[in-house]
Amino acid sequence: MRSKDYGNDVLAGDWRLPRKGQIPEVPAEPGLVAEDPASGFCGAVVSCDKFGVTLEDRFGKRRVFPLAKAGFLIDGRPVTLVRPAAAPAGPARSASGSVAVRGLRARVAKESRIYVEGVHDAELVEKIWGHDLRVEGVVVEYLEGVDDLPAIVEEFGPGEGRRLGVLVDHLVEGSKESRIAARVTSPHVLVCGHPFVDVWEAVKPSAVGIDAWPRVPRGVPWKEGVLAALGWGDDVGTAWKRILGSVTTYADLEPALLGRVEELIDFVTAP
């Protein structure tokens, strides 16, 4: 019995051409898993625009690919990814995910304040929650550390209608920061913190394009240790611009920071 004649090379020809019909067009909706056959990179759709589609693999690594005809595989079959249809018009959202207030005008700032440790913390909070804070009339200021926090709180003079929220880095049990925070007892002050050594770590590695934030040995300045491990040079300011530029919405930040900032905003804006 002779086998069926499949020709000399079953892989010859253009694999992109389906045996029947046309190559299906599939909207590149967020979460759709696709594979780039040229590189073997497989991941879920993160975003899609006129420049291409961004895929994120299971390790958090992201790559951008052009929207070429039959440029991807889904379940082993060639497809053409296309930009999703525009979603029905709805309320505009701020970077924090809240409903944006159109035509927002500056308002007189409230006496209540939010203090953060450093300028990087302040810039990150401004980028994600700036709109919300202007709606509420709340100003964010930075302290350059919290070693003198009890004295700073006393100088602020918290009271009814004059609340103070403080965001502290590395506020974990047994840390120096936790002992300092415990000395603040005013009911008009809320001290919240995240577990990260520095606010840089509160940015998801996948947003920055790295697998993980490096572990820095004790005794080595954290930021300098991170730059050395990542091969980013030695300019902290340039590195921060790179990190901050990678953040566009709350989804790029770790929940451990998101929850604490939202808690502070709720506290200082409560009636």
C-alpha cells in the first residue's frame, strides 16, 4: 500500500497561507495570548496601538511587535492581530482610575496635607494621583526622611479640619521607621507605609522592563546598588526619569503602595 503523496517537503511554501478561506483577523484585546512565530515569544496582550502590540510573557517581560498580516499564532494557527474597536464612550479616567473631572480649575488648598519621604515619592504620587489631589485641594510635600517625624508633626499642628497623612518607606515590623512612626499618636495624623526599601521598588518590574528589582547587600546604598546590578550607569537622576517615565497608570504600581496612598487621601479628605 502506498502512502498518500504529500510532496517532497511538507514545510515548503508559506505557512501563513491557510488551506481554506482567509486568515482570520483577531482584535488584540488585553489578556489575549498570542505567539510571535519568528522569535517564539509568547505572551498576553498588554496594549495595542497604531505602532504595534505589546505582549507580556509569564515572567513579566514585555516586547512590542508590529501588526503584520498573519504575524501571530493563536493556538498554533496563524492570525492577523488588529487594533480593537473603540470602546463606547464613557467617563474619562485619571491615572489613578478615578473618574476625571473635566474643566478642573485650581481650588484653594485645604489645611490638611500629605507628607512623603522624598522628591521621588512626591513625583510618583503626583503622576498617578495628581488629578485627584487637585480635585480635593490637597497638597503633597516631601520631607527628605522621617527621622524627625515627631517634631515635624508637632510643628504642623494637626487638629480638627487640619489632618496630616504621612507615607513612609520600609514601614515593616521591627524597622527603624516603625519605631519612629509609633511615637506619633495624634488622632488627626495617619502614618501609613509600604514594605519597600525605596519607592522605586513600588513600580512593577514589568513596567520598567526588568525581571525583578535586584537584591542589594547590606551596607551598600540601595539606589547605587540597583544601578550597578542593572548596568544602568551611576546617575540616579537619569535612572529615576527612566523609571517614572515607564509609569502611566495605577496598574504599573504594586498594590502595597496603591492601598496606602488611597488610605491617606481618604483620611485627609474625610469630613
